[in-house]
Amino acid sequence: MLKKFDGWPHVIYAQQFSREWLEQGFFPLTDEMEKIFEAGGCDILKNKRMISFFYEPSTRTRASFEFAMDYLGGRVVFSTENAREFSSAKKGEIFTDTVKVLNRYRPDAVAVRYDQEIGAEIAARVSQVPIINAGDRHPGQHPTQGLLDLRTILKLLSRIDGVSIAMVGDLTNGRTVRSLSYLLGKFSNVKIYFVSPETVKMKEDVKDYLRRHGIWFTELTDLRDVASLVDVIYQTRTQKECGSSFDRKDHNLGYFIVDKTILNLMKRDAIIMHPLPKVDEITPEVDEDPRAVYLTHQIDSGLFTRMALLKMIVSPDK
């Protein structure tokens, strides 16, 4: 039987996962899930049911959770993409009431994306069934994205210890960079370059966590200064829906854009990642560079990650 992570069966924060669990449980299981996917699926979650309850629009996260359940033989019995507008939340229903009602239908897991901070934690407090955080509103977290990003780095670079990474863009409002930073804090000799305008720097809680765990980091305002030094460029978009104060003047000057100039500066074996959706922070020609993995390897890891988590949570003894 697989070792359980802290806070099991709920997946709320990236800090729940120990290095031991990642290396001995999670990473090997994602490889098993990849084999199941290549074989066309299995029935390990037959007669199991998941609810996909999203208060904000989502493409990749919602689709990959639902495909993950399907490939494992389970069913998504209820799914909503914008519950704030298309559920009883529109009528003013209290979020915890919604969670309690959904519990009465006895699903085996609920994937929740809430449009306020600590939404998944609030849901877990009143839920008897596993809650999976599919993304909290800023400055929240996106733990399953962090896990898939970590797996992508491991699969493509064959290591996490000693990796250097530039996290670029709107770091104040981006939940994915927060979760990935917390996970990288489990490893050794990692170097993190936070590259952003002064107005959207990484928040102090993440930096304090990294300090406590002995992780080296620095803050810069120009990607060109570090593009040649890092193994990973992790680009992010401006979080307009969060009221981001990203300075468009800085953006237009190219300090935070991945383009041909950055490609020419990068190591030949480095990779470019992005949690998606992307807008104009990566120029179109970059998509065709083999170092760009956001439309390929990251997507694959997202499916295998969510398959692994659902297997662990819904059917841990099989």
C-alpha cells in the first residue's frame, strides 16, 4: 500500500508532500499511470465517482481531472466550469452549504476551484469526502499544478536537486509559482531567480519558507540577465482577473518576455515551462523550439499527476 501524504485524503497545499512521498510514492505512480494511459486505460476506479466543481473558468485542469477519472474507469457525475454564475452560488448560496450538499450524494472525490483564498481548505473543513484543490484565488495555491511541474522537471532534466530556475512575470498573483516554490523547497542545492517588476514580486510568505529550508533565491527585474544561467525558465501570464498591477511599460520593453533573444541566450538543454494559458509573454516562434515543453510534456504530466492522485485518494489499497 502506498504511503499516505500529510493531510490525506485532502489535497490542499503543496507543503503537504514530503520528499520521501514524492520520490517513493508519487513519481513512481505517475510512471505507472503513463503506462495505463498508453494502454488505453483501466478499471481500477470502476464504480467510483468524482465531482468537478469550478467557480472559475478552466480548460486544462478541469479537462485533465475528468480525463484522469475516465482513464481509470471512474465517472465524473457532475461538472461545472463557472459555478459562480451557473450554480446556486448565483443565488447567494454559502460555499460550505454547497459542499455539505454535495457530500450527501456520496462522491468519492471533489475537485474544487474556488474564487476566493483558502477555498479548498474551507471545503475540507466540512467535507467527509476528499477535496482536491484545483486552484485557489490569489495569493493561493495550485498544488496539482506544482506536482505536475515538478514531475516535468524530473523527467526532462533527470534531477531536481541542483536545478536552477527562473520564475518570471506576475509572481504576486500567480498561484502556480507559489506551489512550485514550496515543492522545490523539499530539495537540495536548488537556485530560484524570481524575475518580475517591483509591483508584482513574490510574496514574503513564500520567501520566508525558502529561507527556513535553506533554498537560495534572488530577485531581479530582467530575464535577460539570467536566461543563460538557468535550467528552467518558468514563464507566467499577467493575472488580470486578480487586478494585477503589472506594469505594461516594463512588459513592452521585453524584460519579462520569452522571445528569440531569450532562446539565443539559453542553454541548449534548458527547458521553457508555462502553466497556461499564455497570452503575449511568450512570442509565437518560441512554441516550435524543442526546449518549449508547455504544450507537450507539461500537459502529459498533468494527466498522469491527476491520475496518480485520484488513484491514491479514491482507491489507495489497490
